Amino acid sequence: MRLRCPWLHRAVRLGAGAAADGERDRGRGGIGNALAEARERNGGLTGVQVGELIAAEDPGALSALRQLGQHLGQACASLAAVLDPQLFVFGGGVSVAGDVLLEPIRAAFLDVLPARGYHPEPEFRVAEFVGDAGVVGAADLARSHFRSAGDPASYSPHVDPAA
């Protein structure tokens, strides 16, 4: 599965290391080199791979995560100004970072929230199923379909059971 979050993609690209004369700059303490090497090796990065680099405390991955958190926090503040949610839930592969992801989100949210203090602040959580939410949702949809159809053995994907 390829990375589908545009904020993380941009943050990963920004933290992927610098190059001079076609050579990767290794004089900056390795910042971003692990990200760049993982991207080159795999032809791209998934959220899980970035999560592994974050768990290994790779400086480039942590920098990318902070940038992602800042963008997500700003987006949440914009949504909160209009919708006033009680909870924001983050999922996907990079959400395995847990509080390391949520801390910059909360900080950016509070920095840019309009009319701060005039309504309760929402909670920020990581989804319980992290990267498996799509699979769990598909299984639940299939379960509810079979229950409504009556006999699961009679199900055919080409026949509408309601017909």
C-alpha cells in the first residue's frame, strides 16, 4: 500500500535529505538519510515504514512527523471552528506513532484555533484498529449484508439479494 496522505508525503519529501552535485548530503548528522534510502529501496514509503523509522527515532522521520502534525493540527483547528467536534481520530500506518504524532497535532491546533477558550477543546486519539480499519470495515459490511440477506450460502456477488 502506498502512502496516501498528502501531508505526510510532503513532509517525507521535505525531510528526505539534501543533495549536492548528485550526492546525498551526509554531513547533517544523518537527518533524513534513512527516509531517502527507504524510499529509494522500496520505490516509495508506506505509513508503516515511516512509523518504523519514527520508532527508531530517525531524525528525518521525526522531523517529517512534526511537519505532518503541524499541518493536521491546523486543519483540525479550521474544522473545529466550523463543526465544533468533540473528538478527532487519526488512523493509518503512521498512526502507530501514537502520542509522538498527537503531540504536534495538539500544539498546532491550540496555536491556530480561532476563538480559543470559548468552547471545549476536543480530544485527539489514535484509531484503535490503526491500519486495519479498512479490513475491519469491509468485514463488518459483509457481516451486515449476510445478516440482512438471510442465508449467507445463497449470496452471489452478481445477484441482488433484494430483487
